[in-house]
Amino acid sequence: MGNRMGYMVLLLTGSIVFLSSCSTVGMHERHEKMMAHHKEMKMHHQDGKMMMKMDGKACPDSCAMMSKVSKAVAVLAPTAGNAATGIVTFTKTDSGVHVVAELKNLAPGKHGFHIHELGDISAPDGTSAGGHFNPAGMSHGGPMAGERHGGDMGNVVADDNGSARLDYVDSHIKLNGPESIIGRGVILHADEDDLKTQPTGAAGSRIASGVIGIANPN
Ligand code: CU
Ligand code: ZN
């Protein structure tokens, strides 16, 4: 019985440390708390009562939340009155984040494509996703520009069948840290992003939207 209580206390402590590590405290403090949690998990494992390893193969879902994100995904659904759909993946590489989008049911031609500040896609017209994600406080620009919003992915180009594919490596997008795109929105626009009009690129209405979530890296 005493053992069981001790185990419960350890479990609670571990949970509190983990929850604390999720709050927006300094990176250093957060790192220390993660390390403290790391020790907790090992104690549990040594205790033989918990099948949890921080760096082993048999890792439950909660481990994925504590390790660094290496891949993210957003599934785009059409806004009211539109038909565009698609999937965009963001994969960490040595040279930046590899962005691959496969979209369909678009009008042929260029369409602005951005990460927006909010992952709130509840509004029928997609406006609840807010403006372009701009953690560095920069002006709007093209994906290859030095001065651009973090969320500026430029345009996708739909062919005569309404299909578009975007495939490039982005040097601004981040999957981890305070500027992470996880939980933000992805918006596909009706019109072309001119890559210069502030702060929107004059890309017109929002025809599809999605929320960026953590993807299985394997
Ligand atoms: Cu946009
Ligand atoms: Zn922008």
C-alpha cells in the first residue's frame, strides 16, 4: 500500500513537471524542467511499473509530445462555397523545412498560400485564422525574400485540371520553439499573391483552410 502511494506521488510530480514545462517560461528554465522530468521517467522505468522510456523504442504517445517535432501536417478543407482541398506537410531537413503541398479543385492559375496566425478555422469564410503568421514582425514578401512573414509561402500554381503541387525548402518556417508553426492555420486564397502588397499580398478571399498539427515522423 505504501509503495502504491509513493508511486502515485511520483506520477503526480511527473505530471506537474510536465505541465509546467509546457508553459511559456524561459528556454533555460524549460530545459531544466524537462531534464527533471527525464529523471522522473527513468525512475519510473527502474521501478519496473511503467513501460515508459524517454529514448528507447517502446515509447507511448506522450513521449512524442516531449521530443522535438520533425514533421507537421495540415489537411485543407474548402471554406463555404468553395471546393478546394489538399494536404500540406512540413518536414525538418538540414537546410530548412521541406514544404510539400498537394491541392486540387482550384481554378487554374496562381493562388496565394500562407500560414496564418491562428489555427481557428471556425469561420465559414476562414477569416478566424487571422492575418499572416508573423512572429518576427517583418513585412509581407515572397517565400525566398529575406524580408517576409514567417508564414509567407508565396503561390501555388494550379494546372488546367485544377491541381497544384508546391515543393520547396523554406528557410524561415520553424517546427519547434517560440516561432513554431504548430497549431497555426494554413490558408489557400482565391487570387494570386503579388508578394508585395502589405500585409496580405492582395491574394483575395480564403478558399480553403486547415490547422497545422504534429505528424508521425516515420
Ligand atoms: Cu493568406
Ligand atoms: Zn505575408
